[in-house]
Amino acid sequence: MELQFEGDELKSVLNRLRRAQGQISGVIKMIEEGRDCEDVVTQLAAASRALDRAGFAIIATGLQQCLTDPEGNRVDGETTEQMKARLEKLFLSLA
């Protein structure tokens, strides 16, 4: 399944991923500097939330694109129901 992001969707997902990337870099630096454990865990939790939100946005876009096929079939032969089950499994892997 190939996702196609447009305009604001793409910008939003990329911004979330860049934010997470910056937060993870910050966590690494904090650990290297021997910073307080609570501060490190707080920053790590923020990075995790940013990644989760990006993942949810990607899956939501996939659901929207894949489940709107009026024929009920995908080019690769996967039915809408099969794709729905696969995407639901992906969604739950982030929960």
C-alpha cells in the first residue's frame, strides 16, 4: 500500500517526525551530560507522544485512502476487508 500525502497532511506528519527527532537528540544529549533522571524521562515521553501522533496520522491517512476504493478491491488483489484488518492491526500496534 502506497500512501499519498498532500499539502497539510504531509507537512503535519513531517513536522511531528522532526519534533520527535529533535526530542530524541535532546534525550541523548541529556543522558551524555548526566542530567536528572526525571528530566530525561519527561523528554523521552514527549518524543514518544510525537512519534505516536505521527503514526496515528499516517494510519488515519492510510485508512482514508484505502477504504474509499469503490470496487472493494486493491490493485494488489487485497480486498477492502483484508486491508481494513491489516490497518487495524497496525493501528493497535501503536496503542
